[in-house]
Amino acid sequence: MRFQPPGQIARALLGGPNLWDLVVFPLVLAALFLVAWGSHQMTAPYQLGEVIPISLDPANLPHYALRTTLRMALAMGLSLVFTFIYASLAAKYRRAEMIMIPALDILQSVPILGFLSLTVMGFIQLFPGSMLGPEAAAIFAIFTSQAWNMTFSFYHSLRMIPNDLRLAADAFQLSAWQRFWKLEVPFAMPGLVWNAMMSMSGGWFFVVASEAITVSNQTILLPGIGSYIALAIQQKDLTAIGYAILTMLVVIVLYDQLIFRPLVAWSEKFKFELTGAQDVPKSFVLSLVQRARWLPWLLSLPAAAWEFSLRLFRRLPAVPLSALAVRVTRRKRRLIDRLTLIAMGVAAIFAALTLARFVLGAVALSEVGHVMLLGLITGLRVLVLIGLATLVWVPVGVWIGMRPVLAARVQPIVLFLSAFPANLLFPLAVVIIARHHLNVEIWLSPLMILGTQWYILFNVIVGAASIPTDLKEAAANLGMRKWLLWRRLILPAVFPAYVTGGLTASGGAWNASVVTEVVNWGTTTLTATGIGAYIAQQTTAGDHPRIALGIAVMSLYVVVLNRTLWTRLYRYAQAHLALE
Amino acid sequence: MQNTDALIEVRAVAKTFAAEGKGTLTVLEDINIVIQPGEIVAVLGKSGCGKSTLLRIIGGLTQATQGEVRYRGQRVSRPQPGISMVFQSFALFPWLNVQQNVELGLEAQGVAPAERQRRASDVIEMIGLGGFESAYPKELSGGMRQRVGFARALVVNPDVLLMDEAFSALDVPTSETLRGDLLDLWLERQISTQAILMVSHNIEEALLMADRIVLLDANPGRVKAELPVTMKHPRDRDALVFRQMVERVYTAMTTAVVGAVAKLDAIGIGHRLPSVFVAQMEGVLDQIEQIEEAGSAELPELAEALHFEIDDLFPIVDVLELLDFAHVTGRAITLTRHGRAFVEADILRRKEIFGEHLLKRVPLAAHIRRVLDERPSQRAPEQRFLRELEDYLNEEEAERVLSVIIDWGRYAELFAYDYNAGILSTEDPGEEVES
């Protein structure tokens, strides 16, 4: 948030346009126009059952790509607003925090794709007779895939704000509004930008999956790349799939260059360090924008808005984070805490009973047992695949990470790979499996990890690249080699980063199971045994109690796996292996 | 009692922190200070004597448990526009450039943009930052950063300027220059500030600037003495009057150590052992012995020989007295019989002597050893002792004290500690299982 003082703006305007302006200005205008046009399309009339014409003509792909991107952007905006509100409340009110943070943890573990069928009907009823219904449902699905990690990141940043900065904000009597934009948001910015980017990367997968929604045997196809793919699959059109993959590649490259890199380079200035870093991320686009003379003029708009908002929110009472100390005695506070806990416990029991009644009204107990077993099978698949991915990518990642020049070059590629929605490649896998009559139970499994394995590779590269040079030199000096070197230096150093990657990959794989355990190619349907397949089948059938059962069981497995495995590994890594 | 002319009145201020169990930690007790317009007052004291807390209470950043602070007769319960503050760590917003950092306080007061910019530019020019308006803090040296800190505090035209160890993060020549520049602004009345209250642990710094020095005692923090400083500016630190004044303040401060000794005889297991490493004790003991060869050792001399601030020396001296290795009378420090034996011993014997004294003089060490010996497994989780300590201390303090006693106990080989498992045991530390 860099606001130019008015003098600079005047100077910039007097200087007249420069070469950069000629490039930037039309681009800004064109972007604004495209957004306006795309959003207009979203509000077109629509009735449930109506078939929105989707065409496999590649000439439509730019339009579809725009619609897909727009959905993504809206969901991101929504996620940001949610993040600001939710995380601020959780960080500032201790009692809210007691409920909000565990809730966020659970939300993070719920398989989003399973929810789609439930939300779609709700949104269609909310906006009757308009495209907004299914559009909102898709956007909501993307939102649920993006918001949680951003919220966590923002919350943690708020908790980490250095005490002296808080005191300075107190001493100079910053209003709550000023404090938020001048202290809290800037401090959280690097983490927030990074998580937003990760969310966007993951989001492409969900945008593709949520555009073609099948509910109660009705297929709603929203104009977009996801629907294009769905249609291509239905018509067994491999060429069209090729086109879609190409379009997606172009979209992701554009997104990487136009948004990702500029943002990361820009957020560098918010890094809380008082020494200038040597190796600062650079972005061609950011330089272009920063050099354009017209830009300060454009930026004077937010600057004016800031001045206005200052006047508007000046009387907003500040709730400084440092004033959190509640003025009740400890004993009293403990009593209130205990009462809150009891109330929450009662509410939880009530919720569990309601869910149980809803599910057991339609489903026999034996089927519940069966679903638990299905969950176990999928869980086994996830663990085996994470294990395999670890065996492959840890050595590769270490090899790359120990070579700084190579690592710098490979990192953007890996990020790019993680952004590419793996579901575009599913049809190719199906064709191969069907043609060679391979075992479905085994060969469908790798699809689960196709998109999320990159998180392991990426984090291991980062971990290996950050091994301090003096440690490497000390190891060489001591003559440590091979296994000893791995056991004593490399593995412990890489482990914390690996756990972060593994946790993300594992969560992603569970989520992906809903779309990877049942895959179609024209009329061919390949189904593997597992809870993902169960949820997918019940979604198609529109059987809500069974969908609820599937989601609940899968969430349970994810939470248990996270708590028993990943959280423990993470704690261990933080306590014993963090390089300081 | 009402003092109408006073700018700041601190009346019977006390601050206590609730500890986890029954105990409370009293940081400040019955503090009374009056600050008149036109004076610079320095609060001097050891670390942990609550001087920074006092400054925060005066600034309205923390509330006093008892008593009150009045600014121009009005009770201070939150930050006031007329009082601004300079921080030891600068506390600059790294994402704002110099101009934006300086404008921050004005923005909070609702000053219009044009005026904001003008006033900030003026102050930036005055404090010697002209040309650096668009620089970010990370581009500046430490001295320049603190200049931004001063500009930010002065731009709001404060009545009272609070300085929390404002120069102690800077190297000596830099802090000298900055101090001189600030003093010039003050003496030439270029700033509208009516009074400056500074907190410091550096005697010379306080004597170079202040018109009055308030000495704070520690545990709990109390005003021990007030000394007027009447020397004319510019003050010469090599002048005889100045050296005598330094000695006077030094003596006044060291009597605090003697006061502390009286309390040491009756320490319990909840005693707040200072964070002092064994190596530091060894260093100081060796140094005392060296000086004693030429005569008797005095604390100022000792601090200088070790390149210590008195602030760093006091906790070590406290521990040496606690362990009966050294004895302080007035300003002189002498080795006891045991201290001499320790200095002359080799490393293994040193461990033995240290262990004996630890068991005899530090109840917590004896207690841990006894508990471990009584248990068949000779092991106990650290949680057990932490819970006990939390009867006397708050959680953070309990953890700190336990880590101190673990360091000492390990050195003396009284007990071993497994960091990963959080287990204390009497095992031979050499056999500690690696995990």
C-alpha cells in the first residue's frame, strides 16, 4: 500500500507520459473492460434444468478462460474479506479465539468437493431464475478451498506482531482503522501474499471441478474451462482436451507473470527485517508498473480514499492487541472459560445427535461401518502415495536445493506445476488404463497425488536451500559423507520444511479422492473402492444423508490423521530441528 | 499536595503482576516523582528494577496497580497527545518510508495531509534527516533510524518526551552525536518540548543530559535517591566534578547490592535466581583475583576491567554473594575463602566446590536433588518442579528460573537434564541417551 505524497503525483503528471505509460495504460483499460463484460454474463437469466450451451470450438476457449479466471478472482476477494474479519476477531478476542481457531482447523479438513451438491441447491434457491445461483455455488466452492490457510496465516501474523511496534502504535494513538492498515495488514503481508498464491494455485483444481456440477442427475455446466473439459470427456474428444490443457497453461503463465511475481516482489518490502536482503525477488511487470508515470496518478485514487476513510473511521475505538489483558481475576476468568467450554460441549453433542439422526434416518448402521472401511482404504492409499512421493521427491529436492543456482531456476517451475490443475490430465490416464486393462484400484491412485506432490518437492527444495553454508562447511571439514551426512545434517535440516509440504500434500490428496476414485471417459466409468468414490456416487444420486455421512467420516479421518501424525511431526520439528 | 505547576506527577504508583499461584510479583512500589517544566529527568537503575514499566505507566501504555499519574493535572489512563515516546528498539514501521513514519502520529491526530507533510518535512530537516524522506528504515544505519524515532516523536510537538533507553542500541560514537544533537535542540529551544524523562542504565549518559537523577532500587522498584545535577552544559565527562559525580551515583547504586544481601539469607525455593551463566561467574571471580593481587577490588574498576555496564555486573555479583564466593562492602568486593579456593582449583575441583555451595546455599538446587534421590527411578519430569515454582512465580519466570538452576546443576553435575524428554535425573550426564 504505497501512497504517493501529492507533490510527487503533480511532478509525475507534469512530466507527461513516458514509454511505460503507452504499454500500461491500454492494458489497464482492457482489463477493466474484460472484467465488466465477464461479470455482466454472470447475471444472465437461468432456470434449473436449462442447458447452457457449451461448445468444443477452440475459438470459445478465451471466453471460457476469462469466465474461469473471473470466478477465481471473485473467490479470492471473498477469501480476503473473510480472512480480515475472521482472523482479526480471533486474534483480538480470546474467548472468540477458543472457538474460532479449532473451527478453522476442522474446516480446513473437510472435503470441499463433497459439499458442492449441497450448496448448489441452496444458492439456486437464493437467486431464483438467474445464473448467479450456480455461479455463486461455484465461487463458494473455490472460496472454501482458498480461505482457510490465508486466515491461519493472517491470524498467526497478528499474534506475532512485535511488541515494540504495538507500543508505538499505542503511544501515537493510532485509531483501530489506522492500526489495521498501517500495522497489522502490512506486517501480515508477506505471509498473506504467499498463502494467497498457494490458494490460487490450489484453486485452479477446484474451479475446474466445480464448473461442471452434477446434482440429482442434473448436470449444470457453467461456461468455463472446467465445463469444456467435462464436455470433451463426454464426447471422447482428445483434441479438445489438448486445447484445454494448452489454454490452461497460457492462463497460468499469464497469472504467474501478471499477478504472482509482481505481488511477491512487491510484498518483499513488508518483510519485517531491518537489513536489506541480497536476493530480492524481481518482477518485470512490477518494474514496468512502477516506472509508468501515470501510475502515481492512478494511485492517488486510493490515497484519497484513505484520507476519506481516516476521517470516517477516526472515532472507531481502538482495540489494541496489547490491551488484551482482561481485567477480571484469573479465577473468575477460569470459571468463565469453563462455562464456555461446557456450553460448547453441549452444542457439539446436540450437533452430533442431529447429524446422527439425519444420517441414521436413511442409512443402516452396517453401512456406516462400511463407509468407515472405505475411509480406511482411501487413508491407506493417501499414506502409501505420500510415502512414495517422499521417497522420490526428498532426494530430488535435496539434490536441487543444495545447488543454489539450480534451485533458483527450478523453484518457479515447481510452483507452476503445482498450480496446473491435475484434473485436466485425468482423461489421459483413463484412456491409458482402459486401453491396457490395468487394475483400477492401483492405477487410479496416483491421480490423487498428481497435483499435490509438488508441495513436497517445493518445500524440500526450500529446506535444503536454507541449510546454512557454515554447517555444510563444518560437515565437509569433519569429513562427513553419504549416510552420516544425510542422517546428521541433511535430513534434520530438511525435515521441518518437509512436514509442511507433506501436510499440504496429504490434505490435498484426501480432497482429490472425490474426483479421482471415479473417473469417466465418454460412457466408460472407472471406479476404485474408497470413500471418495462413495461421496462422488452419492452426489450424483443426490442422496443427502449419505453425502453427509461420507463427508463426516472423511473429515474425521483427516482430522485424526493430522492430529496423530502431522501435528506431532510438526511439533517435534519445531522443538528440536528448527535452525535458528 | 496538589502541585499546579508540575507537568507530570507520579503519585504513590505501584505495579504488581499476578503470578500463577498465590504469589504476586511487585515490580514498582510507592513511586513519587514530580517533573517540572524545563527539566530533563533521568531514571537510573539496574535491569529488572521496573524503570521501563514506570515509563510505560507515565506514557499511559500500561496501567498502575495503585496510585496515579497526572499530566497537567489530568489523570493519565491512556496515551496522551502531549506525551510522546522514543523506543530503545526504534519501533519503526519497516514498510513505511521516513516521511510516512514521521507522519504517522499526525495522521492519528487527524491533521490534514498538506499540513502533515509540511510539519514532517520541517522536523526531518531539523533532526538531520533531510534528503532521506523516501528512504525505508532498512536502508538506514542505526543512528539514522533512531533519528527517525526522534522525528516521529517530536513532530507532534509533545509537551513531554519519554525516552526508553533511546541510545543504548547504538554504538558509542553514534549515540554521542545523537545525544549532542538532541541536547542542542533542547538548549536552543528549537523544540517546544517542556520536559524530557529518560530511562537509562548508563550513569554517564544520565549525567551528561539530566538536571536531576532518580535512582531506582530493584525488587521491588522504589525511589532510593534523587540527585540534582547542576553542572552547566556542555558537560565534560573528563572534568573532575563530573568524575566525582559518577562515583557518587555509583556508590549510591552499589548500596543496593548490600541491601540485597540482607534478603539473601532467607531465600526460599521460589527465589528469582538471576540469569547468570557459570562461565560469567568464573570470569568475574578470576578478574577479582587478578585485581586483588594489586590491592582491593572495587566494583567500578571491576566493571571497567570486564568491559561491562554496571547493569551486567550486578546480577553476577548478586549470585557470587548468594553462593558465598564473594563479599561486597560499600564499593569494595572481596573473594571469600571459598571463592579463593574456587579460583585456585582445577576444573574438576571447581565443579565439586560449585556443587557443594549450590546444595548449601540455593534451596531450589537442594530440593531438586532431594526429590530425585528419593525417587526409585531417580528421574522426575521438569513439569513437577515448574508447578512448584509457579506457586511463587508466574509461568514465564518459573521457566526461566528452572532453566537457570538446570544450567548450574549440570555444571556441578548434580543432576542431568534431557531436553527432548524434559526429564531431570541423577544419571551421569555422560551416559545421557541420545535421541
